[in-house]
Amino acid sequence: MAREVREQRIKTNGIWLNVVEKGDNGGPLVLLLHGFPETWFSWRHQIDFLSSHGYHVVAPDLRGYADSDSPPSHESYTVSHLVADVIGLLDHYGTAQAFVSGHDWGATIGWSLCLFRPDRVKGFISLSAPYFPRHPNLKPLEFFKSFGDGLYISQKPGRVEAAFAKHDILTVMKKFLLTTRTDYLVAPPDTEIIDDLEMPSTIPDWITDDELQVYAYKFQRSGFTGPLNYYRAMDLN
């Protein structure tokens, strides 16, 4: 899976992003943007498939994730920053337009890219995150507060990180990546989301123990503050 990929760090928008690519450099460029809590590795199957069909596939670790730079302030994680990161990657490859696919936060970045720079997008696929336009009067956190403290806890710096730290990283990854919940992840009062998520009893066929270990290894090294800063910056968008 994702065999023989090329991996490098690319300077874009003032930071370094770790980027994996595969396929003919002259082929149409497909940019794959992952979600939370993931890395480029989530696209391993798509990287192999698309590159085998003539596409030049590029999949970064997003700002704050894994082997990419992780600015400490949440103010560095607005969609303006994230879209500028993507534009820098397209410029690096000399690509006027790209096909873009995003999952979760990657989809949010993709929607914003389509809104801010439609001239750079040839086509866009959104996975699990529909387009949410700005509300003229209501900020995102005001909306989320209506669900209670168990949803917007990521707004308090350090709280979620401390809750995650009570578990080994592999447990955290299993609870998030393998959850079958389809509702908002809202924890009961005085309970952290990570503690409310059930530990899966079995590993589904679409992922292996070794693949879960890849995620655990990356987040053990990089931590969760960068990824959580995406949520902490929502009102700045």
C-alpha cells in the first residue's frame, strides 16, 4: 500500500510541510487533504490507485500534523493560513489547477480553497464535511455551546491533550479512527470525549494493527496540540 512513494519537506507559506507523492510528474495533479486525527497515510490506497491511472498524486501532512511544522499559536490555523499552504504546494509543483479531495478538516480546507481561489481548482470531492457558509451573526463556538461543554472542550488549551495523555496513543487512535458513532461527539457532563468513546472490540477489515501503529507512532512524536488548534481557531474564520 502506497509503495514507492516519494517523500520530501516543502517550504510553503512560511512553514515546512511533509509531502508524499507518487505518479508521473506530467500527469494531472490530484491533491489529497486528510482530516483529524490522521496523516497522509489515510490516503495510501487512493495514492496507489490514482497513480496507477496516470495521475500525479500529492498528499501532505497538514500544518500541525505528524512530520509537518506545527506553529504553537491557534491563530496560525485559520482557513486563510491553510488555503495559503495549499496554494504554496500548487505553486511548488508549477500546477495551475488541481483535482482536490478532502476528508473532514481536509474537506473544510478544500471548500475554502474553492471559495477563495476557484481558479486553482479543476474539481473537488468532499468527504464527510459539507460546505458551511459563514453565519452573519453567529460565531461557530456560540453554536457549539448549545450542545454543552462536552462538545467544545477543545477550546480550552491543554484540556484535551491532558485527557488524551491518560491513555496510550494506540488507544486514542483506535477510539477515534474506528468509532461507529454518527452523531456529534458530545460527552456527558464531567466526562472527556476520549473517555466517552467506546474501545472497539475488534479491528475492521479495512485496517490492520500495523497500520494503526503507523498513526500511533506519528502522533506519539508530534502530539495533538497542532491538530486541536484547528478547532480553537474556528471563531477566527
